[in-house]
Amino acid sequence: MEMLTVSKAKAGFSRVTRRVIKTRQPVVVRTPAGLVQIVPYDLPEEVQPAPPGALGNYTEAQYRFANNFGESL
């Protein structure tokens, strides 16, 4: 993982971010207040809401089970 000072990161911010995106390797920037990490991130796909009435056939037990992680975790 590459470590940069804040002045080097500011001077070449676009170059640093392009490299992070291209190589998928995070970069840590040392600042006077602490550390900042620049990491690649992919947004998950959007899940469409269920159409109205699609959940009408669920029992009360199925609603309770769907509103938690279940017993498997």
C-alpha cells in the first residue's frame, strides 16, 4: 500500500485517483490530523422495490423472519 504526504496527494490528486481506480490498490495519505485512505469502491446494483400487493401472501412468521438475518448467522 502506497503512503503519500498530503502535499504530494494534493498536487497530484487526479493522477493518484486514476491510479487507484486502474490498479485497484488503495493509497494512504498522511495528514497532520491523521490518516486518510483512498480506496476503489463499486456501487452495488439498485434493487427495485416489490410491487404493491406482492407481499400480501406472507404470514406473520414470514414477515418476522424476513425482517432479520434469520438463525443462519
